[in-house]
Amino acid sequence: MIRTKHRTDFLAASLLAALGLVSLPVHAQPAGEEPEPTEPEPAPAPAPTPAPEEAAAPPSPMPPPAPPPAPEAAPMAQRSGSASARSPEAELEELGVAEGPGTTRAHSDFVDTRLTWTFGDDDFLHKTGEAIPLSPNASVGDRPQYRLFFDNLNSRFSGRENVSHLVLYGKLPGYIKNLDTEAALVMRVNMANLASQSNNVNAVFEDAGTYLRVFYRTAGDAKAPEGIGLVLYPIDTDRFRLGYLYDISWGGTNARINQSIFPRLQGSAPGAKLQYDGNGYYGFVGFKTASIVEVQQRIVESGSGEGATTDTVRVAETNYGFLGGAGVDLSDFLRVDAGAGYFQQGRFEEPDVLGERVYTFGFSGRVVVHDGMPVPKSADFSLYRNDPNAPAELFRAEEYEPGKLTWSIAAEASQLHQNLKDFDQPGATDIQLARAAALQANVKFGYLRTSFSAIYRDLPFVLRNQPSFIPFQTIPNDAKTQDETFFAVSTDYFIESAKLTPGVGAGLQMPATFSSESFDPAGNDTSRTIVVREQGNLAFLPQAEKRVPILQARASLKWDLSPMMSAVTWLQYRRDNNSTRLELDPSGTVLLRRFISPDFVGYGVAMQARF
């Protein structure tokens, strides 16, 4: 973090210099990784302003008080000690940062950086090229295979990225009483993509949640305000989603990682959110806009006098998404949330349904029972803010209290309705359902932490952003599908004297599948099954073979070297007998799909700094 008197000018100059290194235009699009925000530099506090009905106090001969301690800068998250149902955006206080007598400074910029050095091999049992995805020999750098299916379910990031966030943040009280204004330009710089020399500017410089916010306080105090807030997203709204656990959330807009509710999205999807936060409850409405290329028909007059003809053109048209939701604390231990949304997704291009609207609408709900733990919330849904009254507990060091028991249990479900072309009925459309559910339990007793997770997703929900197995068409009636389920448990123990945290975790997954049944003239089963791990990640099984469970496990040891740096080593095991490759038959003339050895063993060591 840059700690100088003129940090704002330095950050702005650094940004301009960085952009000057690249000749291509920058189009903001979120992608990347979820880092931990850093502390901003302490700034002197302004002199208190006397209330209108009171006379100002006479000047004091005493020197001015010392500056207050530095606030914590981070994306907002639910405070761990509060059971109040309020959004991160409601955590607001007047910012009084002064550079001199009578001069209020609107800027309070900061950077948020995660650097990770990783060395290892995700699979040392197979030679390079024997398995997909490819696993080279041991090397320095992160690999997707290091992430197991039960890792970081409430985040889109693995935690091993090399990224930095440049946050140009400002906040000032408004001219209207009880009105506060704030804004932040948030740019993510992905160093790994920069080092790849792919010349993809959008993969290096990305918008990470730029916003403008106005909040009018109607009750409460600075640390727990009640009132109405308007958040405007001028670039993108990927942080504004429905659902609660990130892994099964929906309504995002990040097309680069296949998480955009708007298929064929052109550019980004800005929008707005209006929310009221009360004492133990909240409610919000919002919208998004997206540019999607659509096929439209037009009437063309024939010059030969033979009458008019119909022509089709492809144009970029605005599509809309509408979101709403609410939440309430029924008691200090019980929270209930619900949300709904409707999203336009362009128009069909198939001739028999040409021009008809593609859309998705759905609902999500959650119940949380908790004691001593905050209501779970993904930092990827939060705004980057630099507010001393809105500290982010998610990014602080874990606190342990010997003998103290805290716990939380969260259950949620989502159901989507997608209007798609009916595969079995020409010229018709049909509503296809997509469902998901999750159960998470977290328990902490003293220095011991344990968590249990169970997730269910049917095949249409796994492919909700495509949408469906055959894009924009319902699943055929003759096809057979199997839904995805998995269970995972993990535990770790913090040894305070040595700053060591050993941990173990394991999970069992049944992947989603799509299959068609068929038999040859001799009556032999010739059906084929495709394992669908996620959008774009498919595995074709040999003829007549079925899916089998996937087992993954890891043992790890973390050593905290300082509040900002830690070292981690791990050993992981995967058994996946759904992986195949094409091989020539003994005659050398026919390609056949064969299973590869199902066992994968890997290891890694990493040094990570967060500041």
C-alpha cells in the first residue's frame, strides 16, 4: 500500500501510466479473483462543526487531537457481531477527512492486492498429455486443477491469484440534511493475464464494481443507519445478483467466465439498485440493461414491381433484467430472505420461432439459523468501500476465543423458468425448469472449525447461462438426464503458539449427465452418456457406460508469518473414473473412447501476501 501524503495523485498517475502501456481501448468487464482489501492511510479528522442551534466554542489554546486510527478498507460485508438484516450498502457514516483547517477532502483511495507464489504439480501420476486437462511437470504458477469442487463455494476465486484492485474512492455528506454521497472507481489488474502476453486488454484491466451511491438516513445512527439508498452501476452489475451462496447464484453478467444471464452479451451490463434498510429488515428493487444482437425481420419493397419481400437483419438491441428481494430477522437467531428476477435474453434465430422472445424468470429463498456467527454473505456481492463504520469481517484475521461455541446453518433454494424452443414440437416454445439447492453448516469451538456442505443442481441449472444442453432449446423428451449432487466436510485447528493451522477436507460428487438410449439390431446397448461438470466442461463416456462418483480430498498446513503473509502446503487426491480419451483400436483404424487411470495425486506449496 502506498503511504504518502499525495497518494491520490500517485494512484491516478499510476493508472494513466498503466493504460498508456497498451494501445488498445479498455472495455471494462469483471473477471478474475477475489482479493482481500487493504487498510487505507490514516488521515487527520476535521474540526467538529457546531449544531445550528448552538454557538461555536471559542478557540482552544491546546494543540489539535491526534488523528483517529486508520479505518479498514474492504468490500462491505455483514458485521460479525450484528444479527441485523441490512445490506452491506447500508453501512454508512459521514466521512470527515480534512487536509487542513476548513478544507474537506472527498478522496480516500486505497489499493487491495493479493500476490501468490505457487509451486507444485496437480497430477504426478500421469505423463503430460495422458489426461485432460493437461498437467505439465511441477512448475511455478497457479493451475485450475488445484481447486477442488468443494473449495470456496461462496466465492468465484481460488485465493491463489495475483491481482490488485485500484480503488479511487470518495465520500462526503450532502447539502441535504442526513444525505450522504459516495462513489468508487474500482479497477482490477490481473498480473497473471498480463504475464501471459495474450494481448487481451480486457483480461488484464477489468471493472470490478464501479459505482455511485446516495443514501438518505431516516433513522438509526452512523454505525447502524436506517434509510433509503440508490446505487448506480455505470459500467457493470455482476456484483448485483440473486441467490445467496455464490456457487448457485444467478443473474450475473460476467460473460468471460460463463456467468452471464445475458447470452451473446455485447460489452457489459450497467444498471441500478434502490434499497431500503430498516431495523432488522430490508427490501430492494433494481434493473440491468444489456446489448444483445438479435435477428429482426423487415419488409423490403421489390424494385421489379413484384411486391414486397421479407428480409432479416441482425442488430444490437437493448434487453432488460429486473430484480427484487427482501429479508427480515425474525429473531436474533433466525433470518429469512427471498428474491425474484426476470431477464430478457434476446430473440430466437431458428426459422420456425424466429423473432420470439427468449427470457428467464425465477425465485430464490433462504433461511439462516445462527448463534454468534454473522449471516453468510459473499464478498463478491459487496461494494468496495473505505468506511470506518463498515469494516469487512470477511477479510480480517480469524479470531478465536477458547471455549466459545458459535455456529450457523443456512438452507437455500432457487427455481428458474426459461422460455426455450421446444425440441419436440416444431414452431413452439416451452418453459423449462432449472432448480438448485444448498445446505451449509459451520461450527467453531475454540480453535477448532468444522464445516459441512451439500449442493444439488439439476442439469438445466448447471447450464442456466447457455441456456440448456442444446443452446436455446429444451432437453429432448427421449433424452435421460441425471442431476448433480455433492457432499463435503472440512475441519481445521489453529495452534496459536506456533501460528499453524493444519486442516483436512473431503467431498463426494455425482456429476450431472445427459444421455440418449439406443440399441443396435442385435439388441446391444449403444447408448452414450455425457458428463457435464459445468458449462463448457464435458466428458464423453464410452458406449453403454454410466457415471460414477467423484472423490476428492486434501490435507493442508498453513503457517502465518505475519498479519499480511502466510505459507501453505498441501497434498490432494482425486479419483474420477469419468475421464476418458480417444485411442486407436488394435487394428489402428478406428478411434475408440477409453477410460484413463482414475487416480490423480498432486501437491503444492505457496507463499501469499495480502495487503
